[in-house]
Amino acid sequence: MLFPSLCEPSEDMERKNQTGISEFFFSGFPQFQDGGFLFFIPLLLMYMFVVIGNLMIFIVIRLDSRLHNPMYNFIGIFSFLEIWYTTATIPKMLSNLVNDQKTISFTGCLLQMYFFHSLGNSEGILLTMMAIDRYIAICNPLRYPTIMTPRLCGQLITGSCIFGFLVLLPEIIWISTLPFCGSNQIHQLFCDFAPVLSLVCTDTSMILVEEVVHAIAILTAVLIITLSYIRIIAVILSIPSGEGHHKAFSTCASHLIVFVMFYGSVSLMYLRFSTTFPPFLDRTIALMFAVLAPFCNPVIYSLRNKDMKEAIKKLLCPQKAFSISGA
């Protein structure tokens, strides 16, 4: 009877260790009274700016008939996705800064990962489509109206969003079936694949496969956009007119800046493989692509674009715009 009695506690302990985790705890947030308020106000203002700025761009493009072309349609949908992309993470960050319970349910964590990365995937595909659109417009201007028709533009936008949301479903379903045990602390500002999968208490060899798939997708998009812009720049430099140079470069500059910011921060975050960064640097990089890049996009697309600035002025000051056009 002695041997079974010694075995029973170990079996109970084994069952306890394999118990699933019902919620996760974010360990990267300061207490509100210990400096959290200093982070809360800037983050709230940035989130409000992202939502209002991108919503304004989306509405302006929908209302102004002069902006009803493929390039601005892509920008409008990209801005619309940016609103939900930031909403997937920032409100929960704000809540964690003011609440003592900095937790998220297991289901909530999976949903946050799914929507954040699905929206990010859709944006990445849209950026690739925008590069192809600019390539056709500058390198084949005579064929552009017949190639990039409104119907094709709509199909590309719809396909980008559908693919962006469908491609992650198998991965999220797979993660939901994994056993989690032990620590439930996520050492990041939001739920992400690497910190969540690090809590799995089973064979994690599939994590490498997941990282390779992410890397292939990122590098493919970067390669397509880079090759498109190499060709675009070569064509622009062959234009004899200096004014033509400026107009062509200004058309592509905004998209190129957004591309560098978006894929630059994403590459730092997801092309590291086994490389580990200090926690502070890791969270800083996460803030770059989750908050800072979306914060800059409304500024880039509105202030660097003459047509967009005029459309925004027309929306905000309709009487002034009417008097100027009437004069």
C-alpha cells in the first residue's frame, strides 16, 4: 500500500500541471499610480488621432469624386483597416494601464491575436497591391485605364481582406487546441504568437514552422514591392522633365514611406527567429508597428498629398471652398 500512496500525489500534481489556463496576465504594464498615467494620456491621444485621422481620410475619399480612382480607393480601405487594426490592441492597453487586473481571457487573447494579425495581413497585401498599381500607372500609363478597372480594383481589395482573414484561421484553431500550463504571464503589451506559444507545455517544434511561414509571407511582399519600386524609379529617372520627376515621385513617396515603416517594424518583430531582444526593446518594437506606424499614416497620406489636402479642406470648410471655386 505504500507504493500507491506515494504515486498518488505525483499523479495529482501531473493533472494539476496539465490544467488549462483560463486567462493571461500582462506583465509589461506599470501600475497607474507608479507612472501608468504618464503613458495613458499620450497613448489615448495617439489612438484618438489614428481613429479620427483615418476616418477623415476614408470619408473624404468616399465623398470627393476627384479621388474615385484605384490609388485613392486603396488608400481609403487601408485607412479604414488601420482604425480596426489599432482598435484590436490599444483599448486593451489603455485598460491595462488604469486597472489593477491586467488580464485577458484565453478566448479574448485568441481573438485579439486573430483580428490584429488578420487586419495586419490585409494591410500588407493592400500595400503590395498599391505598389503594383503604381507600377502599372507609371510604367504602362497608356494601358493603365484598361488594366486597373474599377471592377478589378474592387476584386483586389475584397480578395486582400478575405485572404488576410482566412489565412490565419488554421493557426488560431491549432493554438486553441494546445495545452497551456504553468505560468500565465505574457511578457508583451498585447497577445502575440511568440509570447503566447512560449507558455505551451508540449512539443513546440511547430513554432519554428509558424515562424518560417510568417517570414516567407513577409519577404515575398517585400520583394514584390521592392522590385516594383526599382522599376518605377528607373522609369521616373528616364523622364526628361524635372516637373515630371517631382510629380511622379510625389505620387509614390507616401506609399513608399508607409511601406518602409510598416514592413520595417514588422520585420524587426517577426524575422528574428531564435534571436531574443531585451524586454524593453521588444516592447518598443511592438509599439512601433502597433501604435507609431498607424499614428504616422494619416499625416503621411494627408499632408504629403495635394489632392487629399484640398479634399480635406473642402470637407472641413465647405463655405470657404465654395467661395474660392465661385471666384
